[in-house]
Amino acid sequence: MSSASHRYSVGNLLVRAHALVLGVWEHGANENESEASLREIAGRLLSAQGPEWWDDSLQALAAALSLDGLEYIEGHLLPSTAGAVAITPLISALEEALEGGFPVAANHYRQAVDNYVDGNHEAANGQLRSFLESLFIQASNAHGGQSGNAPAALQYLRQGGHLDDDEWQLLRGLWAAVQDNGPHHGMTSPEEALLRLHFGTSASRYLIAGVGLAG
């Protein structure tokens, strides 16, 4: 097969797949039914061959599903934990909040999510650290600070009454926890990268919305 025909076939497949997803989503009886149908399709794709034979696209599909609280286990898509919280809606909400005045942080965050889905877990951890650093500094500066690093920014927010002691301790602990296995020397795992992404997403939403640092 020539490279031209190969590109056409791949492109045609992507168009058909996109049309299928849109058709299922738009013509399902309701949102829950459409989502269930799409999960069934995804499960069938993943179970067509063992995980050890998945190509990059199937690896990315499995990673994306993990953001919805689903894990492929022995031929089935199952909740990764009892009552798993899907992170996908949280990601969308945080990205929308970041667009209101944190463009640098938003760029780092999007790269963290994209790298996680692509299986680049050390890169995901590195971009998450950069995201938090940018967000903390920008949040401090939005309230009159001139902080040059994340710990100083958090301390400024605490001293200014924007964070209480417990909130400061939580965010300071998060900052300490994201320093290795990607940002600096060390390997990581999908589970650790997802934990950091989940924790960082929730804490950052609270920092912007709950603590009121967007204004």
C-alpha cells in the first residue's frame, strides 16, 4: 500500500469513527444511554486483543477512560474504585476557570493531561508541577504579591488571609509531593500520574473558585 493510500485509509477510518461517536451520542434516547453505548464500543475495542498487544491508539483510549473512572480489567471496563469520581468533568471545569486569567498555567495543565493520555507519565508529572508553580505564583500576584516561587506564593496567600492554615498545609503538601518522578529524577507509574493529576485538579479548582483567587 502506498503512503498516499495509507493516509487516505487512516483518515477515512477516523472520519467513520468520528461519525459513529456523533451518531451514538446524538441519537441515543438520553445521555446515560448514549454514554453506556460508547463505553460498550470502547470495551469491545479494548478486548479485541490483550493489553500487551495494544497499539498507541488503544493505550490512549484506555488512559482517557481512566479519567472517567474506568479501568480495563480482564476483558471488562470496571470502575477503578468504588464510587469512582470521573476526572474528565473536573478537567473541563478547571480549564474554563484557568482561561479567565491564568493562560500560562492553562497551557501547562493541558500538556499534563495530554501527556497522561499519551502514556508519557513522567512528562505529565513534570507539566503538572509547572502548572501548579505558575498557578500559585499568578494567584499570589493577582492579590498584590510579588512572589518568585511557589512556596513564597502560598505563604503570601496565607499571610493575606486568602488561605487558612489547613488550606496552606494541604497545598504546601501537594507542592512537596510533585517534585520527583518527572519534574526531577525518577520514574513513575500510570497510577501515580493519575493521582497527581486528580489531586492537582481538585485542589486547583478549590484554589481558584472556593478560595476566590480568580478575581
